[in-house]
Amino acid sequence: MEDRAYQSTDVFVNNKLQELPIHMKYRETEQTFYMNFHSHAGFEIYMFHEGSGYFLIEENIYPLEGNDLILISSLESHKSSPKLQVPSTRTAIHFLPELLDSEIQQRFLRMFDRSNQHRHIRMSGERLRHFEYLLDRLQEEYVKLNTGDFLAMRIYLNEMLLEIHRLVFNGEEHGLEPIERNTINVKIEEAVKYLSKNFTTDISLEKLAQDLYINPYYLCHLFKKTIGLTITDFLIQTRIHHAKRLLTNTSMPITEISEAVGFNSFSYFGRAFKKIVGTTPRTYRNKSK
């Protein structure tokens, strides 16, 4: 049940970052891979080594191929959607700003800003080889963290961020390939933006398809193929994700949260929340404090 392991990714990563200011995870996936939308504290460097699919950050969809790098800012909603039955591998690095010196924070962390149009990088050549070398060294030091050697990890992480910074801001073209986003069906990105903006309202498939000038059945097919979710499941996950934020960051009663994120039935909200997150809204709130 690989999906169950990812149903509380945000809680898992947050707990790991409370123990240490950095967390790394390498994963190989040979069968259908499923991940819910999630967000967490800290910044994330997501390296997609092989495979193909899509990566969603908030309302933006990025095509994924081997050697793609994605930069994700703190608390941004995101999910990966590798193509079904296609083997894929990836490494995710989560870290807190406190791991970096203040000057380095100011220089490097702006790469993760939503305003940065180059948070999706396709690497190749010598740049890729050097980045993979740093990634391997970082992983080796992470495995040995019980020895308490944070200095080496800081050095490798700083050098890794420097390499990314040069690619993004200094115009060094060697190893950086332009990424064509026209491989994404424009209608699907428009649908994602519409659903993300109007998730608190009752949304009709027919109305959505009409607004996008597309056949509703074809829209459903393209959406599931691209996102890895049905439109209904995407809408429910979006509502649950916003409910988790309200449970964590406010003292709003759970019944009011249910209504605020678009559920007309409190009992249905509870069932949907437990199915996706793996626990009840109340338990999730208590664990998040």
C-alpha cells in the first residue's frame, strides 16, 4: 500500500525536520506510484533521476523527465505524478533555513520563491555529473548523521545550492536545457487553476468543461492521464489540504472548517479526511500542535 505511506507526508517531513534540520529520501518506484497533495515546513530540492510524468506546485504543472530538478518553497502545496507503470527514481532533500548561514540564506533561498520562473531545471553534461557527485556525498553524510557531523552536510548542501544558483541566475547555459511547457495540455492547467480557485464552491463538470470549451468526457480523460487523479478526487484532496492548514494554524471549530473548505456534509468530510490523511481531523489537529 504505497499510497498509505504518503498520506501523511506533510506530518512525516515536519516531524523529521523537528529532529534534524535536514531530511533526505531516495525512492525507486517500479509500479503505480501515488501521492496526495501535501505541504511541509522547510525547503525542498526534488531530483527526478529517471522516468516521466508531471509535477504539480500549487496551480502550476511541470513535465517531468529524467535529470529534472524542482525547487519547492516552504508550505507550498505540491505532488508528483509519474506516469503509470513506468519505473522512476527520485531523491527529495528537505532542509530548514537554519542549516545555512544568514548570508547564504539571503543569496540562495530566493531561488525557491514563487516569482522565480526557473524552478524547474533539466540538467545534463558536466553540471549534472557534478550535481550527482554532491548528491552522493550529501547522502553519505546524511547516513552518518548519528556521528553528529553537520559541518560536512552544510558544505555539500551549500555547494549544491551554489550550482543551482549559477544555473538559475548567472546565465550559465552549460548543463541547463530549456524546457518546453507546451507538452502540457493547456486545458488541464486551466482546469487545475479553476478548481484551485473555486474549491469551496459546488463545481459542475459540465460548467467547467463549458468554460474551457472542451468535451467533458475528454476533459476527464486528459485530467486523469495528466494529474493521476479524477477531477472529483483532485477537488476533494484540495479541500482536505486546505482543511489541514486550518486545523494546524487556527483554532476554528472543525465543523466550521468542514464548511469553509467546501463540504456540505460534516460526516462526509470526516470520512474523506480519514481516507486521505489516515486519521481523524481532531487527531490530526492534536498531533500538529
